[in-house]
Amino acid sequence: MFLPPGSPPKPLSDKSPNDWMPYRNRVEFETAEFFFTKNQTPAAQINRLLDLWASTLQEHDDKPPFTDFRDLHKTINKTPLGDVKWQLFSVRYNGERPDTDVPPWMDQDFDVWYHDPREVICNMLVNPDYVEEFDYQPYREFLTDSDERQWRDFMSGDWAWDQVDIISEDPESHGSTFVPVVLGSNKTTVSVATGNNEYYSLYASIGNVRNNVRRAHHDAVSIIGFLAIPKTTKEHVTGDVKFRKFRRQLFHCSLSKILETLRPGITKYKVAQFGDGHFRRVIYGLGPYIADYEEQVLLTCIMRGWCPRCLSSRINLDEQAGWRCRHHTDVLVEEGTLGELWDEYGIVGDLVPFTNDFPRADIHELIAPDILHQLIKGTFKDHLVEWIEKYLYQTHSKKEAQRIMDDIDRRIAAVPAFAGLRRFPQGRGFKQWTGDDSKALMKVYLSAIEGHVPVDIVRTFRAFLEFCYFVRRSVITETTLEKIQEALDRFHQYRQIFETIGVVSTFSLPRQHSLQHYVLLIRLFGAPNGLCSSITEAKHIKAVKEPWRRSSRYKALGQMLVTNQRLDKLAASHADFTQRKMLDGTCLSAAALAVATHTVSGTEGKDDNDDAEVDDGPTNIEAHVELAKTPQRKRARTPTELAVELSIPQLPNLLRHFLFTQLNPNDPRDPSEVPLTCCPQYDGKISVFNSACSRFFAPSDPSGIGGMRREYIRACPIWRNEHPRYDCVFVNTNPDLDGMRGMDVARVLTFFSFTYKAELYPCAVVRWFDTVGDSPNEDNGMWMVRPAHSANNSPHISIIHIDSIYHAAHLIPIYGTRFIPPQHQHHQTYDVFRKFYVNKYADHHAFEIAF
């Protein structure tokens, strides 16, 4: 039965706005959510806090929301929303067994716990949080001012489009919504010290939710299984071919079993309710699989060292070759021997991928790009950084190589602070690198090695970094794809130096080879940042590591399953209460409103929402800067006092010139050329601020689909009670020119504001930098600047309106070949060095600005 055209759907819930079931009221729900989700309070502490709470209510003959932690858990368990039961199946080896010395794994039962994926996906579809961030059909997007195509979210890619073309061949499927199921799996170790605490988690998402939702982990990625991890004894592990084969077969048959409830809905539509209230026909399909290289090898049933997507030989992965596909592999398995498949194609011929059990599923086509392991941990950390160290020890004596390595560490440590940039006080010399460590080092490593390595190595790093920043964009156009390919070609050209000088003997490295496939994968799946393994690794923390830490460690998996189920129930309740507008404001404001309503009962209240947070900033511009909300009380109160504080005697005169330019915006003269007698004078009160907030859209995302970003620009004499910090900024000086040609760089010495003739003027005192040359450095791609000076050789300082500030800028010293003294501190860098690079690799936005 269909609704008449134009009819609104029935509400998702017909419950009353005061129905908090299974909770009695808002306080009870928010208490449960705070204890269990947000604070993860241990049971003993919950009891202690509830006991203290009860003692304060005893004189009022009242009691807290829960008696103890058991009462709290029991209430959460009663929640019907998000209640997908954990199920179990066991697998046992049933193949040939030796007559004697039977390996223990052949007699073991391997348990696999899982959620019904169809129920999990239905919960995602009906989640009202995704209504505005959901694509109901594949689409192709083009720029408004040209016919240039662009890729953004998953449904903008060609794969989803092609799948719908295939589905539409069945007339019964017409009018259905295609729901691609995105999968991901990975092992994670929760504790090395306490023995065998490794878990193999399986995750699911849907391709319809947009990339920013999947990256933000708003329950758009759910754990649907804990796979078995077979173990054997050291005595039997060496050369045990049967064990290795069983371990792989166990993986594939487990996935096939877990996903079997989706199989009927892949060929015949099912009906599901969506977050907007409508019921729709749904056709499922197995979508991209997020995995690191080791997992890709397992998924595609190939040998390590081969590519899971193409047929290039492991001896020369960069040679041109055709694509792997299910049909081609089936033909090879049918015609060839196991040895031929192994040697010539890298195929493990006696294994069958789980995708063979599902229509329209080809595992080779579904392998997703993996920025984290292929680019950041793989090519950067494991390859390029290691090759640099090998080069230094190969070229220099051990003592000199260590001296250079120490200097590279000091250069990294000397990098000035910048919003969102992780600092490394000891350089890169730490034992275990996380993905975040590698990402942060990528931003500062290039300038640190310059002067210690040949130019072609610097150019190799530049090409690689540019490739990374292009593919990590949220919006990728045809022009961007051309830049990606051009950067990759340069990377392949300049990396030859490592082979020439004998650092490496081959570039047949699967993770580095995967860079060749990114242009195709972007066309198929949209922007790669929506399918990165960093998404599932972050989910490890919430779904595996934190529940494990909350367990008693004894048979921890069972406790982890219960914890995940309770978290799902609380998340579903939160979404339901939010959709019914029951969580507006805070508990206190809601209680105050209830008292006020009761006091004036019988009168009609206004229909407003005073508790809603409103973003007062502009939303129709690319960038906006505003001062901090609170001025500094212990700093200067007048221009004269500020001149003394900053040691800038001419500051009052600079303020007069600033006022002249504000009152006479069309005057063509440089402010310094205007006689002071023509400038207004201001000696009144000022307010000094230690920071300003910059809010902006990424230049590659002018429509703001990815959301407005915010960062803080600091200008304070004491930062974190340790040292001064004065950040640099990009200042718009010629809006008709793009990139650095239309901007100058300045260092903010302070922010302040004042009122003149009833007009508020938010300002910044800045010291300017001059741009060196008319193009970026050809080796590293960064512009060069140096501190500017006036005619009398004094620093060039002026006052600017903060509206002219576009974005924070990060400068890195041009170290050259000289060594950094050990006593140098990072907060001294802007004052000590005389020439800098404008670090376009500081973040994605700087990369799109400083070109």
C-alpha cells in the first residue's frame, strides 16, 4: 500500500513527548547515559555516587534515579530500541586427520559471535540523525560553472551507478532504494602484557550515509561480529599447511554465515522504514571492504606480495596488467593447476572468497582504498622514512649519520606551534608510531631533511605529499584527478634515486603500488577519506578496547558483548528522544521551564526555543575571523599602555593611520604616506585579547557540505604558563589573485578592539613578512618568506582589521645545511631564523591556500 502523492509519512514514533520508557524521566535517562556511555563509570563508583546522591535527598523523602549499578544496567537492558541480539555459531575442523600427534586445533570448537547484519542496517536506515546526511540514489555531480565532474560521497561514484543499472534489469526492482553494505575487519590487541588478548572484529556501515557522518563515527559504523582466531602450538605451526588453509577457510565461511540474512534482499526487494518516516523498497548489495593489506590478501585469496586488484607480477608490480575479477579467477581455477595459479598469478586456488556466495559481488572489485595503511603508515613511514635512514648510514660514517639523524630530530622539535599540529619535542625518535604520529610527522618532515639529502629525495617527498593531500580532499574534481596522476608520475620519476644509490633494489611493494589505483578507485567509490581503515580502527576503541577495559578480564568477550549491546540501546534511545525534541536544552533548563509552565498554567506560552544553540557567525562566506569572547583584564587598557607592553613606541600613530584607512577606504595612498595631521586620533579605552577564532570552509568545498571548520589563532605573552606564543596568519591583500599571489603572511603580536564614533573595530597588530621570489621553491613546493623591514631597517609593523585575516599560517625555518643547537626551543624559532617556508603541508586547508 502506498501513500497518496505528496502525503507526509506517519511519525517515526507515536509516543507522547513525555514517554521516556524504560526510563521514568529525562534525569534518569541522562544519568544512565552519563554513567555508562560518556564517563564509563566503574560499578563501585556508580554505587558510591548514588549513595552520596541518596544522602542529600533523604531529608526530602526522595531518592536518586537508580538504587545501584545493577538497577541502572537492568533499566538499560529493558530498552527495546537498538536491541539486536548477539548470536553464536561454532566451527570445527572436519578434514583429514593424522593418525598420531593430532594438532590441538583440530579438536577445538571456534566460536563466532555476531549480530544479524540486516537488523543492524535497518536500525541505521531508520535513524533520524541521518535524514539530512543520506543519499537515496546514486548521482553524478558537476560543477555549476562548467561541465567538470566531481566526486564526493560514496553514492557519487560509478560503482553504485553501475550496480543500479544491473539491478534495474529486473522490472520488479524498479522504485527500490539501493543500500550498499560497507564492511571492514581487522584484528586488534587490547593488552600485550596480559597475554592472549586479541580480538577479530567485523564492522558494517551503509554507503548511503555521507562520508562526514561515517568519519565522525555517529553510529554509522557498527560492530556486527567477533570472528574466531585459531591458534596452534609452536610445535605444529611450522609447515602446517592444513592449519593455514583452515584458518583462511574459517574466515570466509564465517563471513558468509554472518551475512546470509542479507542474501535474499540482494535479488528481491525488502521493505524498510527510513529516518524520514517513509517505508521504501530496499535492494541490498555487498559494497566496498575496508581492510589493510594483510587483510586484503586474506580476502582475495592471493599470496602476500601480489596486488589484490590487478594481475601485475609480484616481481614487477608497476608493469601494466589487467584487472583481477571473479570470472577470470574462476576460469583460471578450472583450467590451471594449484602450482600454476600460485606461481603465475599469486592465487591460492583451493580457497573460495566469501563473496562467491552472493550475487553481484566481486571481492577484487570491492577492495577499498586505504589511506592510513597504504599512504601514511606504508609509503611514508615504512618506506620513505626508513629509506632516508638507510641512505644516511650508507653515505656517511655511523657517527656522522647519527649526528645528522639527531639534527633532523632537533629540526622537527624546533617547528613552531600551530593549531591542530602535534609537536614532537624529541623529534621522530620514538619506539612505536601510531597513525596520528605519522600524519603529524608528514607535515613537518620535508623541511627537516632538506640540506641533509639529495634534491631528488626532497622532490620525491614533495610529490608524495602532494599526492596524499589531493586524494584526502573531501571533494575531488576531474582537475584534481589530473593533479593526482601528475604527482604520482613525479613520485615514480624521482624515487629512482633510492635505487640508483643502492638504498632499495625493487619498488615492487604492494602498498606503494596501490597508489596507481587511486584515480580509478575515486571514480568508483568517491572521495577515499570515507572508506579509510582509520574509521574502523577508531571504532576499535569504542567497540573493543574500552569494553575490554571495563570488563573483569575473566571471559572478557561475554562482558564486551553485553557492553556493546547496552551502548547500542543508549544510542538508539538518544536518537529517538532527540527526534521527538525531548533533549532540547539541558536537564536544568528543562526543569526550570517545567516549573515556570506550572507557575503560569492557564496562559499560552510563546513558541520559541531559547535553549537551542545558535551559530551567529556568517554562513555565506568562505572565511570569517572573530575575537575571543573574553578580553584580558591584566593587559593594556589604552593605546599608549599597549605601545609600552609591546615595545612599539609608534603604535598610537599606527592606530591613527589604521583609523584613516577604515574611514577612507577609497583613498589610494599607502597609510604610511598619509600625514598624521590628516588622521583621527584615539586615546580611549581598548580591550586586548589573547586569541581569535577563524571559521572557514575548505576552498575545495565552497558549498560547505563538509561543514564549517574552526581554529584558534593565538597571540599571548604567556602560553600555558610556559612561554610566549604569537601565531602567523594569511592576510588578504589582493582578492583578484589566487593563492599566495593574493595574500601576504604576517605574525600577530596582539589582538585588540576599540569603539570609535559608535563603531566597533576589532584589530590585530601584526609584523609583516616579505615574499621571496614570485613562485614556490621548485624542490619542495613551498613559498619562501622573510621578516619585512621599513626604510629605517626597523620591523614592518602595522594594525589591520581582523576581517582581512583569512586563515592561520604556519612557517617552518629554512634550515639549509647548518645544524640546530641542542638548546634551541621551538618558541624561539620565529625570532631566531631569518627565512622561512610557508608550510602548505600544515593541514588540508593550508595546502589549498598556499599554492
